[in-house]
Amino acid sequence: VTQENGYPGRPRHAIPTLVFALAVVVAVGSTSGLIWFLFQRTEGPAPVLRTFAERVRDGDCPGSYRLLEASTQATIAPEDWCELLEPVQAQLDPGFRVTEMRLREDIAELSVRGRLSAEPSVWRLRKAGRSWRVLGPTGGFEALLEQSPAA
């Protein structure tokens, strides 16, 4: 059967296949690029808490102090912060595992368990721009001092 005998030939598509394939490639590429960009620009509360714990472990007073939230910094002077590093080291292992995370508006509560600790501890962080800042453990740093074996 030929077109001369009444066969209509191949049906024409409204959108050529090449244009459709190109549009799909552009859409997938754009979405992937956007996700990658947002991932690079946003840091979650768990990585910030881990960085904080590493700086505390290394005895980096100024570096760990900069990761404290402004309201926490208002209650602890920079020179007093260095005295708190040892009790914080005893309570926050940089190799922690997040067992639960709750987000309430701009506050994240992370239940973390260190490699050698039997009980999880809860640490609070507040959203600050594109990152997070450490508010402290539940009950504040004063409670941490009371729980410390050195206290």
C-alpha cells in the first residue's frame, strides 16, 4: 500500500521528537543544577553541630565561640568560654550519631548519641541566615557544667 493507493503515510507529531528530547534534557539539567546550587549554599544543623564539636575537641576557643548563637554569646563572655570547653568536650563527641531531629520554626533540636555514650543528649540550634548557630544543650551550658564529672 502506498500513498497513491490511499495510505496516509507516517502520521506527523505535533511536536518533533528532537525538540521534545531537547526540552527534557534541558529540564532535567536545570533541575539538577538548581538542586546542586541549593545544596552548596545551605548547611544543615547536624553538620554545624559536628563542626562545633570538632572545634571544641581541638580546643579552638574563638572558632567554637563564633558558632554560638547571639543570645548564647550574650550570656557567656568570650574569655569565659574557654573554661567551658572541657565540660563540653566530655558531653559532645564529634563522632556523634543523630538519633532524632525536630524542627520548630527556626529552632532545630537534635538528639545525638556519641560513640561511647549510653544516653542521647539534645542540642538546640537556631537558623541564622543560610546556616545554623548553636544555642546549646537542653538546659543550657550551665546544666552541662553541673552534669560534668569535673563539677
